[in-house]
Amino acid sequence: MAETLLGKAAVTEKLPEHPAVKALGELITDAKFDRGELTLTVASDNIVAALKAVQAAGYNAFQDMTAVDWYPSTPRFQLSYHIQSHQFKEVVRLRVLVDEADASVESITRIWPGANYYEREVFDLFGIRFENHPNLRRILMPDDWVGHPLRKDYPVEGYR
């Protein structure tokens, strides 16, 4: 599909039979289909339910997750989860927006244990907390490091 669809209404109208769109239904708060990639936004409170839904729909492999700091915009942070379906031969991106005031989201390690180190990396570099994570501690920076170096407002030469 070469065309670009923007917004939840357009995606759900044009792709109503897409397995991820069907599985998530009302959990979708926004959607985008661009350059052959489907991005579905869900509320941060619903990430575990959304991932369980796409897993039940045939998306059987957690690829990775990462964060983006959109400072000074609000909400400040975006988490992107890439989930693959071997059956459908495609990847869907689930996106969660996280506010700086409460920079936390539920851990998905109980669904996909492979998310453990990705969540630790995001915690270490962006400062986003993952509730109920089995071992949430720094993974790249020393334990006594001050701040989170991939935040856009972090000083280039660090804190002195």
C-alpha cells in the first residue's frame, strides 16, 4: 500500500481487517500508516493490555523498544515497541506517550522477558521508570551517575 494514512479514523477505516487494528480496537488512541509501516498509539495505562491483545492476534515476537525525548513538547517522551508476526510477516509499532511529570509505565517483562534489558536501557538513559520491573537499575552508566544522558536538556559535557 503506497498511500499514507494519517489518524485513527483513516487507518481503522482503510485497514479494518488488519490483525493488529482488529485486536486493539478501542485501545487505539491514534494511528498512522506511512511507508508501509503501521504505528498504533495506545494510552500508557493500556500498554500491557495492548501487547497481550496483539500477542493473542498472532504477533509472536518482541523485537525491541526504545524511547524518544520530544523536549520541550508535552508529553515529553515516546516509547516505541516493535512487535513482529512471523505468521503475517510484518512488524507493528505500538507507541506510548509519557508525560515528564509521571515518567513511568508498566513493565512488559512478564509478557516478553526479552524486554528486560531494553527497559533498563531506557530507564538509564532517559529516566523513564518501568513499574514492576524485576531488576530496574542502570545498565550502561555507572551506578553513581547523575542524570540521564539522552534527555535533550542534559548538559553536553555532563553535570559538574
